[in-house]
Amino acid sequence: MTNTGIFTQSATSVLQDVEEFYFGGALPWYHGSKLTEDGLHVSITLDDPESDDESKTKDYELSAAQIKEAFRKAKQKGYHLCCSAAIESEQLGFGCVQDLDIILQTACYGELVFG
């Protein structure tokens, strides 16, 4: 199998990488992800940074294109993506928890909110 990297990775594969990624409880603001019924998006549940109640969550529906753009944007902003080379040469699922966290926060919030 030829590894082509995130920018040529199929939409289905990008979404599956997010849904199946094992976070291991490392991110207290991340509450889960699942594919939408139509399989065209992944629904991410994160803490709601606009709420004063820390127990409030918010769901975000992301397409593969939005996730790919968030990776690009995170790199442009200079966020430290330690597994960037693996993501670019293999696929999104080859990244680490911290990198996926940065990418998802960038996609959902437009920037890093939780550190």
C-alpha cells in the first residue's frame, strides 16, 4: 500500500482516523467522536469554552476537508506538531494525541483554547 499523507488521504479515511483514535483520557476537554449517520462528517464533543460551567460540552461536525485545513492552519500558526512529518507522509492516524488535539481545537475553535 502506498502511503500518501493527509492531503491525499481519502475523506472516509480521515474521518475514520479521528473516530477511531485512542485518546486514553489524556485530554479532559475531549469527550468523544463518532461518524455521522451519512458518514460525511465526524461529530466531536468538546468542552464549551464560551460557557462558565465547566461541565458544558458542545458538539462540532467536521468534514475531512475542514480537518485537513485545520492541519494546514495549525502549521501556519506555528503550533508545535511533533508528528507533522508522519501525518504528511503517512496519514492523520499516524499522529500523536497532542497533534490531533491541536488539529481538532483549530478546526472547532479556530485556535488553541485548552493547553
